[in-house]
Amino acid sequence: QMLGNLSDAILAVISEELEAKIEEIVKDRISDALDDYDPTDHLEFNDAVDRRIADSCIEDTVRDVLDNASVSISI
């Protein structure tokens, strides 16, 4: 029980500093991870690019079809 009381007292004294240090470490780790991130490392990257290109072609086709179209709205 004395050990528990001692640890509670110590944590009460250093809790703000400890929390600030933990936040600093976590932010640094996140920053480092984002700096080191390379989407081409993922196995599905090329498939995602291919899908996006295919989607882009569909969008271009729809734009071409609608290019000379007229739209009317009745309320």
C-alpha cells in the first residue's frame, strides 16, 4: 500500500511533464513516419494508379458526351 501511495504521489507531481514528453515523442514519431512514407512501397499501389487512370478515362468520356448537351430543370 505504501508503494502504491508513493507511486500516486510521484505521478501527481510529474504528470504534466510526463504527458508533455509523451506527446512530444508521439508527434516526433508521427512526423518521422510521414516523412518516411512512400506510397509506392505498398503492393496495391500500381493497381490503385491503374484504377484511377481507368476512372479518369470514364470521367473524360462522360465529359465528352455531355460537352454539347443541354440541361433543363423543371420545378
